[in-house]
Amino acid sequence: MTKKRVRKSKPDKIIGLGSTPEERMLEYIEGRFQERQYMEKYKWVWHGVFDEHSRFVDAHTHGLAEHFGHMDLQITLPLSPSRIQEVFNGLVAQIAAGMRFVEGELYDDLLCAPFKVKFIRAIECGREVLRMIVSDEAGNLDREVMDPSFAQQYDLPLSGVEATSSTLSEDEKSFLSLLG
């Protein structure tokens, strides 16, 4: 599976798809600038790593701990960018209203039926996050019983840093390290 690092600015625009190193570099800088703008305005952002079908397989938030006192969230089920945006918007709205998601607790009202949700602790780029685990269509959340395509949510994907490093030249890595 080919994975690329992207920064999400709007539901309809994916940044990081440039074909040349220069295009990718400019898109990265634009993405960092847009992330800062969104962080100032909304107090949180999300971005992630996607597969060869442009579905996110490691989408995660930033800013929830600092601005809402809640652990950042991660979704590892391959979904479209617009669906990821929709799910995160709903979850963050509930967090902003005072909801606190708890590791291991079952939630049957976050997504449409028949899907149930639970959260597990996971590590994303060296920080602890709550990973959202979505049940299969039969409502199974137990890794050993659920549909294998849903069970893979439990497997920690490559971090964005690892996924990015294999696609960048040494010059790009050096430049990006200066950006922080």
C-alpha cells in the first residue's frame, strides 16, 4: 500500500499531491500556513496519511488537548476525506460542548446504525491519542470476531513521519526540518 503524508485544509482540497519535489515543497508550506490559520480560527485541525485510493488510513487531530482539554483523536478506517471531515466535525462539536470520550466505553449513537464505536489509546508520531474503532456491519468490536477489513483498525499504521521520509529527497528532508 502506497502511503503519502497530506495536510487537510478543506474537505474538498488535499494538499501534498504535487508531482515534483518543488510542487510538494510549496504544497507543504501552503498546508502548514493553512493549518496555522485553521488552528487560530477553529482551535483544531486534522490531517493524515492516505492510501493509493485517496482514502485516509491515519487521520488524526491536533489542538484538542490544548484548546478543549481532551486527547486528540485518530481514525484508521479507510474513509474518504469528506467522510473523515464529517466524523471529526461531529466528534469535536460534542467535545466542545463538554463531552469526554472514554477509552473502552461503547458508543452506539456517534455514527448511523448499525455501527458502534469505542476508543482505544494509541500512539501517533510519539503522542498519545484516542483511536476511534468502528464496528463492522454486524456491530462487532472484538478484533477476533469482527470483519477483517474492520479489524485492521487495531493495527498501528506507519506514522506520517515514516511514510513521508521514503518519498522525500535528502534536500527536501533537510528543508522541511528547518520548518519545524
